[in-house]
Amino acid sequence: MELKINQQIKHFNAESLSVQSLLDLEIPNKQNGIAVAVNNTVVPKLNWNQHLVQETDEILIISATQGG
């Protein structure tokens, strides 16, 4: 499966991935304070386990930062 994650093309050896599975592969230790959008639509954290990503989807992972 080919996905575009934060403007980078990545390949995965899976036919099906949920948003949560994808995050477990990409950022296993940094999942607090992030938001995920698939094809410019925000996926609520409650739906990460059910929302399946598709071949060629564009995923944006945004981390909250502190500062002023």
C-alpha cells in the first residue's frame, strides 16, 4: 500500500490499515497531542480504530506544540 504521509510517499506491506495501526507503525511513542487528517478531513481520535486508510490516501499528522 502506498500512502502520502506529511508530504512523503511511504509504502506498507498491508492490504488494510486503520488510522490507529498506521500511527502505531509511524509514531508508536508519540500519540498524545496529535491530530490526523485523511484527504483533508480530520478523523476524530474516537474513530482511529475504525477508519481505514486506502491506497494513495494523503494523511496529515499534526503534533501540538507549546510556546507563546
